[in-house]
Amino acid sequence: MSKLALTPQNVEGKKVKIRKATSQDVKLVFDLTKRIFQDYNVPTNSSISPALLEKKEDVKEDIETKEVLVAIYNNEPVGSVRYHSLSETKFCLSRLGVLAGYRGQKIGSKLVATVEKQAQAQGGEEIILHSAYKLKKLLKFYRNLGYQISGLQNKSDYTRAVISKKLI
């Protein structure tokens, strides 16, 4: 793990670049997701977050079939997000995460804003996502960005909040 992941950095107001992941980024996105979601791991019946069960082949498929964005600060990848269309007007956001040392610095907000902007450019009117209901800080993060809990899904592993935002 790089020193950057462990040391909080004040990046607010500084240039964070958001770029689209390419097929060359499979390992980068895979490793970044594992590092990020270790901290987000929710106690479940299996004790493992679904993001941590993901294989490189899953990341490769997502890069090929969805939009995968990576946040870069000081030439280091510090966060990522994935999204795809569910219909002409509805998009689904997933696997949003920022390395622990960079949380609270608006990087996650910048990733979400980029997704929203790109979804709107493609005719998107709504974004939905799922988040562990136990992770109250994440729920607050989404509420602060204008998202609302529209329901709960009780799955065998853990309860997910269904969260959405109208873009228009």
C-alpha cells in the first residue's frame, strides 16, 4: 500500500483529475477497489463486502460494458466509480470509493458530479445506487449531494439502501 493511502492529504481546491478507465487499467481499478472497500467492509453473513469478492475479470467486463472513472491526484489514483444506463433516462452508480487518506476532501463528490454530468449529457434524468444501510457516513454523504433513500432491500448478506436523485 502506498504511503499516499495512509497519509491524509488536503486536496480540496486543488486539481483532481477524473479520467475514464481503459482496458489497460484493469489491475489499477481492481487493486484500488480492494484497497478502498477494505475500509468499507460491512459485517455481513459472509463477512465480506461484494466488492471484495470481485475478480479481475469482473473489472475487465465493467470497463468494457460500463463507464469506469478514476480520480487522480498528484499522479496517484485515489478513487473510482462505475456507472451504466438502466434505461434511456435512468442510470445506476456503483463501486464509488476513495482511499481512506483522501476522504472528506471532495474527491467522491467530484466523481459523483462527473457521473451526473455525463449521465445528463446522455439523456439521464435519474441516478440510482445501493449502499449498505449500516454505513451511516456514506448515507449522509449521498444526502449531502441531494440523494434520497427511496427504499431498503433486505438481502441475505446485508441490508442495502436504495438511493436516488432526480437530475432534472
